[in-house]
Amino acid sequence: MTGLAYGAQGMTGRLRRVLVNRPGERFGAAHETEGAFYQEPVDLALAQAQHDALVAVLEESGAVVERLGREAGPDSIYAYDPALVCD
């Protein structure tokens, strides 16, 4: 446990904190990973550049960006879950 509180009351409003996971070697190898079902090879350098640009925009907007920093598999970069944690 991190001791940090996460959650939301809705899908709109000011974004104050966001969890991201930068694409790494496992995402880069997704096309070759059995069961990952990526139809095309991944351009890891491009994915990382796009991720870094998104993080810069988020930080410039005033959001606190929390970096997960580890990969469990090729889809680990997708930290978003459409379920909301509410009071």
C-alpha cells in the first residue's frame, strides 16, 4: 500500500492526479509475445516519445503525475480502468 488516496466522483472535472506507466521493453516486445495479440511490431521509441509528451501536457496543466515504473506485461502501460472508486 502506498498510503495515497485514489478515487473519483465522476468522469469530468479538473484532473488533479494521474497514474501513468511509461512503455518499456515488454511493451516493445508485444508483437512477439504469445497471447498479446499485437498485429504489428511496436515502435517503442515512438511510443515512449508520445508518452513523454502526454506526461508533459499533464504536468503543465497542473496535474500531479504518479509514475508506476514497472511492467507486468505488454499491456501494463494501460493504467486506466473505467471503474470509478467513489465514497
